[in-house]
Amino acid sequence: MSYQDLPALSSRIRGSLFGLAVTDALGGPAEFHMRGTFEQVVGYRYNEISDLPPGTWSDDTSMTLCLAQSLIDSHGTFVPQDSLRKYIRWYREGYLSAIDRCFDIGMTTRRALAIWERHFAAGGGFLGEREMDERGHEEGLAEVKRALSGKASDDADTVGAIYGALAGAYYGVDAIPKEWIEGLMKKEVVGRIADGVVDLADKGPIEDEHRALES
């Protein structure tokens, strides 16, 4: 598919966020199951391990929505303090969660947010680069490589979320089966934030770059 054949930018943005959420929700019930021990995933299912209804997306989508909402609120500028505070709200209050509470949060994420929560409570600003844990970058890359390798059978929601976001950004929202979007928990929340990102793109250089590629 050439750039000229790509869907409109607005469709690709919505496709990325909805693709992320639906594949996250599809993969959730298969999480922690070894390959070959469950039926092929073709639709939403009840999550027996976490006792969650079909169509429930996890921390992968929640944290992405927190970041997207932060970018919307800051008019397209990445403000680390704001995104961190939204992550903490998700952790403590279930902000931008499919079921209004935080669940399936990893231990590393939990510890990091607790550190930042104490830091903000003490009146601290944003830490400088020298105060960051330098190991985080390499560990993060290792996790991405593991997910993309397709060997993370115990993390099917994350694998699905990565694939879904990329596929949605390429093929557009109309390529996602309608029943997956209709059955998604809090689809209106995902749609509202996707619309906000589209508005940002319409006002900024992203749209100009997309148009240049189409010309």
C-alpha cells in the first residue's frame, strides 16, 4: 500500500487507539495461558483469571489513554509531570480504566508511580536526567523485543495491543471489525480521546507531514 492509498490521517489515528484497545481486550483472557491450551481467539471472552467481563481492556490501554489525554490537555506538548499525575490517578482512582479501578498493573510500574507520588506530595518538581534510573531504558527495550518476538504467551494482551495499535495506524479504523468496537468496554471514552488527538493533528505539523507524503 502506497502513501497515496493510505486512509485519511483521522482514520489512522482512531484506528491506532481503537486497534490498541480491542486487541488488548481480545488478548486479556489468554494472558498467563500457555500456547495451545486455549481456543483460537476470534472474539471477546470472559476473563476467568481476573474475573472481568468480555471487552475489558487493561493497563496497556489505560496508560496509553492517560498519555494521549495529557497531550490533548497540553495542546500537543509533552509535559512529563502531567502525564505522571494522570498515571497516578489511574493507579489510585481508576482514571481512564475500563472498569473504574486499576488492575493488572505490573510491579515495576506500581513501584515507579509510588515513588513519583511521594515526590510530588513532598513538593518536588520533575527530576533531572541524572536522577533517573539509567537501567530503565535498556529494560524497556528488552520488554518490547520480547513482546514483538511473539514468545510472550503469558502477556497476550500486551502483544495484541502492540500489534493492534500498529495495524490500526496503518489500515485505519474502518478495517477493525464493527463487532469488536461495539463490544468494547467504554468505547465512548476511547473515541473521545481519539477525537481529541485528531483535533491536535488538524492543528499541528502532523497533518502537514501527512499531506506532504500524499503529494
